[in-house]
Amino acid sequence: MTVFTHCPSYGRAAIEAALARLWEDAVRPLVKPGMRVLVKPNLLREAAPDEAVTTHPEVVRACVVKLLEAGADVTVGDSPAFTENLANVWRATGVQAVCEELGVPLVALERQGCSTREHNGETLTLCNTALEADLILNLPKVKTHGLTTLTAAAKNLYGTVPGHVKTQLHKSHPSARKFGALIRGIRAVLPRVATVADGVVGMEGDGPSSGTPVRLGFLAAGGDVSALDWHLCKVLGIPPSRVPTLDGTPEPEPACGDIIHVPPIRLPKASPLSLLDKLPRCVARTLGRLVWFRPVFSNACAGCGKCAAACPAGALKMARPVALDAPRCVGCCCCSEVCPARAITMRSSPLVRLAGKGK
């Protein structure tokens, strides 16, 4: 079941009231006293709550309170992919203060050890805290995404992969189609997941980090990540076919709760790389020189070096401006995800722009 409810602000009373309208139907039936619950917010990078990059701390707080009242053993954790100082992330996002107030542990997931699971012939390395939980309470921020179009319930589970492994997975799954299949595989091997999506203020445009905050005014919850993401697409005016994590997902049963009306959000430029997946390998190799999706750097670049550190292909070298080794770029959008200055946009090749597939 997917449930939506109006939520006008991040005021504590507003969040608690909205969550109460979702909790009994979408989450509470899955929670049992004494069960180990991992609360998994989106803590992408060091960002203040009003930047709409990370899950708002009031949403985290309200969910943890509900779990503690139900007698759950709660841990809050994430594995941000590209950050040098996790303490700054915990502090800036407001999640550290919530955990200290409520007396629950806040952990970097990869530091608790990792294990492997097999899915469709692929070996997946995941954090033990996630694998050993009885339930994962998934708390995504509703945002656009340069590679997957939407980042919400399914994509937030990528945070259960240890940070150092994420870079290699982006390199080996560079297209939206391949990356979407990877996310579906991760979901398949994780324990039970319930989701509460933070859509009070989301992000549109060049998300998940460099877009524009947009007021959406809702929370949504459900026990099926694909169904929830499908309904989010419909509310936001996103064709589900543009979201690779939804490949093969049938239309779910109707959502319950409030009817949410928001203007269609501004989408990121579409990556053309998945077009190559549909072609014979020899043709794709030839066209790959003409069909690409690469970062462009504006004068806002502060020279912090985070993009170069995040690049799984080693395509960026620090200079002023940043130097791009174009043939090595795999179009994964990792650089734009971590840029604190919002100085990076993704641009398609001239051939793609000429064909009307990009800008």
C-alpha cells in the first residue's frame, strides 16, 4: 500500500501530524517490539536542511520517535559515497542532533563491516548493518537525478553499499539502464523495507545535489519501493519509463490518502547512454565516440577537489578550471552529486543535441 498525505512545512507539529496519518497503514504493521530497525535517510553530502539535498532532520526525528514507541531497537545510518569528514555531514544535516536527543546510535554503515550476496550472477557487497536488520526504514528525499531521473525510494537504498565500492559500481554500470538493474538487485537481497519519503520540499532540475529546491507539500509512505516510486512519478509528472529503477514494474494498485496536486517538476537533462545498451556491441563502441554525457564546469567552481576525488573513472584532474579527460568520462554524474558550489551541469554530445535527445 502507498499512502500520501499533505504536509505544509517542517514544523515539528506538522511533521508529526502528517506522519501519524501514514504510520498506522504503511509502517506500523511491519514493526515488532525488539526488532532491529535501520533508519536510512539520504545524507548525500555536507548540506544544511534547507538546501533540499538531504532528508530533513524533523522527518528523521518523527520516524525514530515512532519506532522507539513501538519498542524497536533503532540505529540511524548511511554511507555517503564521497565525503572526507563524516562528522561534518552528520552535523550539517541536523541528523546528529536528532540522534543525540533521542539516544540512538548514528553510524557510518561501511565501518560496521560488509558482506556479499549473489543476485542474477552478480556479486553485491553491502553493509552488514543493513543486511542484518529485521527492517530498513528508508527515508529518501524526493529529488530529480541526472542519471536515474528520479531519486527516491529505490535509489536511496544505494546507500547500503559501502562508499568505496560505490565508485567502482558507477564505473561498471555507467548507463541508466545498467544502473537501474543494479539498484533492483540491491533491493532484492536486502531485508524487508518500509519507506517514508520526504516530499515537503524536494529538488527539481539538476538533482540530486545541484538542482533547485521546490515546495511539494507532502509525505508519502509504503512497503513496496517500486510502487511508491511509480506513484511519485505520477504525482510529479515524470514518465515512469524515464526511471530505470522502474524497468519492468507493472502499474501498482492505486495510492491511498490525500490527492496531491503539484505542477510538473523541471527534469534534468536525459542521459543518452542507455541508447547504446540497445545496440550491438560493435555498433555501440563506434557510436560511443559520438554519443556521450559529460560535465561542464561554471565559474562558480571553488577548486575544492571533491569532484575529482569522486570520479570513479579518474577523468577529472584538479586545475582552475577542472580538467576533464573526456574519453575516460562514463557519464555517471558522481561529480555533480558532490559539488558543494553547484558548479557542474551535465551536457550531451552535439550529435545527441542535434537529434533532440538533450540540450
